Amino acid sequence: MVRIHILLALLCVACALGVVASQHKARKLYAELEREQEHMRQLEIEWGQLQIEQSTLAAHGRVEVMARGDLQMVTPVPGMVLSLEPRASGAQP
């Protein structure tokens, strides 16, 4: 009878240690999840800022100002523009 009590007590202690270990692991995983979600929110904010920056940098007016000012590009005169027509399929060169 004493052996059964000792066995049951050891089994109870083992179960209690298992519960404690699983709760500790669950808390660690939850904390890691919270950190990753915060990191995700920061990346989403950065993504939005980069999209705004890209749209600002690619604005047509800004590109034209840079092309004319920094690169000294000008609109070509009509005589300098050459337009090519696509060949019909199967045509020989």
C-alpha cells in the first residue's frame, strides 16, 4: 500500500512539473509572438513610408525638372523624331 502511495505521489509530482514546463513554454511563445507582431507593424509602417517616398520621387513634375535641370534634356524638335512601324508577321527583311 505504501508503494502505491509513493508511486502516486511521484506521478503527481511528474504531472505538476509537466504542467509548469508547458505553461512556461506557452508564455515564452506568446511573448515571441507579441515581439514578431510588433516587428510586423513596424515593417508595415516602413513599407507605407517607402511607398510615399517612391510616389514623391517618381512624380512626373519632379522627373521633368530633374531631366531639364540636372541632365540638360530638352524636348526634341519634330524633325528629330523617328517613328518606326512594326513589320507584318512573316515579312522578309
